Amino acid sequence: MKYLDYKEHRDQGTFNFPIAFYHEMSHSPRYYMPYHWHHHFEIIYILAGNFHLTLNGVTTVCHPGDVIFITDGILHGGSPEDASCVYDCVVFDLNLLIRENNICTKTLRDIQNHTIVLHTLLSEGAPEIRQVVSELCDALSGRTPGYEFMTQAALYKLFGTVMQKKLYDEHPKEDIAAEHLVSVKNVLDYISENYDNNISLETLAKIAGMNPKYFCRYFRSMTERTPIDYLNYYRIECACEMLSTKDITIKEVAISCGFNDESYFIKTFHKYKGTTPKQFIKATF
């Protein structure tokens, strides 16, 4: 099984209720968000501390109370500024809210088809958005009887507030760098399927259809890391999830994440996490 796919293949919720909730704190295996994309929509709610969010290569600092809406297909990732950061994530399939003969369906279809694109920082234009998202997260985290109704009600209320406050753009202009974004997505998909093997810079550049020098420069502008640095960072994020969810030895994790040498794996793990794999396991469990 592959972990933390750049194009996420993990199920979000269930077939009948395709929505997932994550409460992220410093000890969470998903605390740092590797650069990735998916076909779901995502809401990030910053509860404490600062969070550095990167969307399609542009990084901004998000603060407590900020509500971020991420449209499907957008390359995104981020990292807490320090261990004081706490945030909630809600990842969902918009089809959950789309029903036949529903008066809201046309608007939701426009959002789904990108004819209407919601603003990224929703809380900036409507402070009441925070209360709506708080209700959404409370319903998903509590999972008390009837929470499915409360969850869908909160999502409808969220989109209703967006429409009321006009927190969206219609007919967005075409992105002139769209072709390069697709190339980067292809590279990320390749990494997610092959990170346990040897991967060279030349191979990644060829997949992107760029020469290695230009590819390095463009990839770094998008992710703030060189391709090889990001590959190792991604491998360590995968290792963290394995160590926190599987009964598996450190050596087995190292091999599974593309490190042939256990000592080099431990050194690289410490570089990105500031701790050893063994200490990470103790802190997690």
C-alpha cells in the first residue's frame, strides 16, 4: 500500500457519506501536509498558531480563525510554523450535497465545474463563516446520533453564506501556467507510486517534459524545495504514518520508504523531524 499519495487515493469517509475530518496537533502523523492534490474539496480551519499554506506555488501565512477553502484539483500543501499550531481539516465530495430536483443543485454544479470559484480565505470576507465551520467540525468530531444531518446542514449553510456574501468569482480566467501545473502533477503522481524505489532527477525531469535545470527551478518555485529534497521529505512523511499506524520495525520502514541504509534513514528522519524514529514512536504511542 502507498502512503500519503500526492494524488490522494485514500477514501474520504464512506460511500454513502464521503466526508472525512482530521484534527491536527503536533503529534499527529498528518501534521505536516506534503504537496498533493485530489478530486475532493477541502476546508482548513486554523485554531491556534500560524500555518504556512502553499497553493499552486504561492505561499501565504494563515492565522488563528482563518478558514481556507481548497477547490478540487488544486496543488496544495503546508506546514505549521511551530508546534503551537492546531488546525482542523474537512475533506469531502461535493456530490454529497447534490440531489435531483434540489433548488441548490445548479449552484453546486457551477462550483463543481469551476464556473464559480470560491475565494480561498473565506473568513476574510465573512467572519460568520468561522461559526459555520466550527459547527461543521463539532458535528464531525462528536459523531453523536444525527451528526450526518448536522454535517450536511452546516455545509449547506456554508455555501449559502458564500453566495450571500459573494465570496466567489465567476468565470475565472485561464491559468497561463496550466500546462506546467499538469506536468508537476504528473511528477507527483509518479513519486507517490514509486517513492520506495530509486528515483533520479533526470527521470523526474523527463516525466515533466523539461530539462533538469529548468525543472529544478520550476519545481522549487512551486514547492519551495528541490525535487530530491522534496522526495526525501515525502518519504519521511510516509515513514511517520507507517510508524504511527503499523507494527513494523524501523529497518522495514526504511526499506519500504526507499532507503537502503538504515543509518542514513535515521539521519534523514532526524533532519526533517528533529527527532529519531524510535523517539517518534514513543511520542506517538
